[in-house]
Amino acid sequence: MKKTISIFIVVLLALLSGCGNPTPQKPGESGGASDGGAKEIIVAGNGGVIEKTIRDVIAPKYKEETGIQINYIAGLSGEILSKVELQKNSPQIDIAFFVPVDVQRAKDKDLTEVIDETVVTNMKEVDPRFIAVEQAAAPVFGLVIAPAYNIDSFEKNGIKPIESWNDLASPEYKGRTAFSDITNDWGFNTLNALAIANGGSTDNMEAGLEKAKELAGYSATFYKNSTQMIPAIQQGAADVTVMGSYAIAELATSGVPIKMVVPKEGVPLQAFSAALVKNAPHQKEALDFINYLVSEEAQELISENAFYPVVNGMTIPEKYKSVIELKETDKTFKPDFAKFSEIRGEWTDKWAKEITPELGKLLK
């Protein structure tokens, strides 16, 4: 009898021991319904309208359809790139949204996985003009970086509409400008466009440097980011700017009489793109979510927040067309983002030494 009891106790202890030590998950394997909780993926991207679009529109709908929770970390593209690099040996972020130059930098640093139509099938419907770097990320939030001006102020002061990037450097604006510093993506694209407008290119940025000095001379300051620039336009402190088309549309819908311009030299077409972090903990779920983001369903939702759909054959909603619509006759171009990545440090230094000191000098 004692022997039977002893055997029973040993078996019971073994069962209890097994319950306390479940089989460990394999790397990259997701938790889920088996542990009583919903699966989740971690997405890092810009704040503002992009964060609101993912958090308030895309994520709830996606969770309802799939049961997967989207946890969003907001930050600037460069900050997210640094975070992904710091976590390289133990990634915590599954998907990172980058501006085009950071898509290139992330690829160069071997921080991301291949993204193409073999792993994201909806990529076959994506307009290739929005793809920053081949096989590096999926474009999701389409935009151009373009000049814009306050219609009422221009009419009141008899200022002719902007026709060229060179028109941005003008004494008529009397310092009422909101231009970005070159450390911001909007600012770097402005310098590149000024180079193009003056016979140069990304390989010959010197051609735009003198015009950039004029731009600085007729400007009271350069802004560091959109959170500084947008209030300047909203509060009437600035009438002329260069920013992302989605931000221009957001200002217009808030009641600011602003309109985007496509100069004769064209505007750079690009996108905030979703990159799959190398060795991300939930790769399958992350790829499924990226595939959803470039579906017609998701792109329609995204375009309601003033981004151009990246899928062929789709257009922006009617409510934005009078402000940021790209007509067939409008010229667009795709910047050389690999070159941007290569030269950005050099030109940031030149801007600080040669352009920033010129601020306000022509206003005196």
C-alpha cells in the first residue's frame, strides 16, 4: 500500500512540474490565443497624422478582423532607426516606418529584411514611383514635398503665385516664411530642388547653394520640425512654406487658406515606408500587416487622412483635390535616395556653416 502511494506522489509531482514549465516558444513564434491573450506586433513610426491613422483607424479595424493588437511607438524616422540599431542583437520592434533616406540607411546597416511581392503579395499592385529602395520596404503613406502659400495673403499683397522653386527666395515675403532646416527631410529636399532649379542635381548640389543663401537671407529662421512649422502657418506668422502634401492638406481642412504648388521643375514623389526589422520577434504577423497596409482597403482608409494612395489606379478623396491633387500635367521626380544617404552628412555641415549664418541678412 505504501509503495502504491509513493508511486502516486511521484507521478503527481511530475505532472505539477510539467505544468510549471511549458515548452518554450521558438524564436520568432508569436504568443496568441493559446496563452489567453491576443497576438500583438510592435510598430514604430512618426507621430502626428501617421500615428493617428494607424492607432485610431487601421489598428482597431485590423484587430477586429485578425485578433492581432498593433502596439505603436511614436518617434522621428532617424530616432527609430537608431533604436532599431541599438536593438540589433535583440529586436523588439517588428515594423519600422522610415522616410526614404532612412530606408536606404537601414538597408545599408543590414537592419531590415527583404520586402518584395514574393513575401508581400500586394506589392505587385504598388506604383513603383513610390518605392524608395528596391526590396527594402513597402511604401504606405504617399506624399510629395512641395511649396505652399497662403492664398488670401498673396492676393491681398499682390504677390504672384509660386511657379519655380527659385521663387521661394523673395523679398516680397518679408520674412513670413516657414522653411525647414536641412536636418529635416523637408529641408534636404528643398536644397535638392533648388539645385535642380539652378541647373544642378543631387550630384551637384553646389548649384543650389547660392539660392539657398538667398532663401536664408529672406527668412527670419529655419524650423527644426513640423511641430514648429505648422503652428507658424496656423497662427498667421508665415505665408510661404515647403512641407509634405499631407500636412498642407491638414492645414487646409483646419481652415487655413493654403494651397500646394507644383513648380515647373517638379516635386519629389515619395512615401513613408514600412520596413520589416531583421529577426523581428513576430515576422509572419508583421508581413501580414504590411501586406494589409498596401491593400486597396487600407489605402482607401489612409487616403482619407490626406496621403496619396500608393496602389495603382487609386486617387485621393475629392475633399483634398483642390489643395494637393497631382494632375497628369504636373511634373514629379523620384530622388536618388542612395545618394541622399551618402551625402547628407556633408551637406548638413555645409548648411550649418554657409547657409544658417545668412538668416535674416536680406531683411535689414
